[in-house]
Amino acid sequence: MKKPFFYLLMLIAGTLAGQAQSAFHPEVAIGANAVSDWSSVGFTPRVPQTLLHQYGGGLTLRYISEKTFGLQVELNYAMRGWNQEVDTVVHFDRYARSLAYLELPVLTHIYFDLGKHARLIFNLGPQIAYQLREKELERDIISDDTYYDLPVQHRFDYGIAGGGGLEIRSGIGNFLIEGRYYYGLSDIFNSSRGNHFQASHNQVISLRISYLIDLLKH
């Protein structure tokens, strides 16, 4: 009778030890990110485009309140815009405009441990932004469309952002690489009857590299 009882005690002790090792501790981390953006604008009527490549960056604050689940807030200087290329019969039109925004994503952060020092990460949530400036990068056109000279009419922008990537955790901080897509739900130009466009929303594909430092040590 003693051996089964002993084995039972060992099983209980092992289970409790495993739970103690996997006990969850809240996390707070802060850091910076660098971003490579490829942007376009969803125009209706359609405008032939190639992706406009630019760079941005900002700050990241992350709070993980539960196992595999948390909140990530960023404040970024983000670049958007479009690169138009139209092959007409007599000329190859080129036009590019850069739009700079101050953006605030508020994202649900989900992660899955891939061992002790790596995580699979996903971020999804709303994003708001305000346009700070715009700049014409290229203008080689013969078209008489008036919108080329039209400044952005709606500087406030909002939409949905989401993506995923990998986090490497080390004694000197956490290193993250993430691919993300942003789909704007607002128009940059007026879209009422009589205007040139019926839709003109921002679209961005980005590659993000972040470095975060844990503020809570366990």
C-alpha cells in the first residue's frame, strides 16, 4: 500500500511544480520601432499604381494582463501616399505624392510561446491618424485631371490594422519582427456626388522591427 501512495504523492508534487513553473506574471514593456512602408491609395475610379516605399518609426507600449493576451499601443510617425504610373498612347505619366501622419494604433496583442526565448505574436485592432504634411515626389504628366493640384481634404484618418511575426526574448531586451497590413476606412478626398473620386482610402503594407525592454522583472 505504501508504494501506490508514494507514487500518488510524487504525481501531485510534479503537477504542482509544473504549475508553479508556468505561473503567469503580468508584463509591461516599452520600446521603439522602425518601419518600412509600402503604400497605395484605393481610388475609385481606379488609378494604376505601384507601391510607394517609405520609412517611419515610433514608440511602443505593451501591457500583457493575461496568459497569451494583452494590449499594445503605439505612437508612430508613419508615411503613406501613392505612386501613379499610367501608360498613355503618347506619354508615360508618372506622379507620386507622400503623406506623413502621426498615427495611434490600439491593438489586441496575442502571443504563443515557442519555448523559453521565442514567441509567435499577432496584433489586431483600430488605428487613428492625423496627417501632418504632404509632399509631391514626382510629377511628369500631361493629363489635365484637377486632382493632381488638390491637397488632401480629410486629414483625419482611421481604419483597421493587423499582422503577425516573431519575438525573440533575451536578457538585454525583446526583439520583434512583424508584418502588418493597414486598411483605411476613411477617404483622403471628398467623395460626394460631383467630386473626382467616389473613394480614396489609404492602404499600407509594412515590415516592422521593434525593441522592447521589460519594466516588470520576475
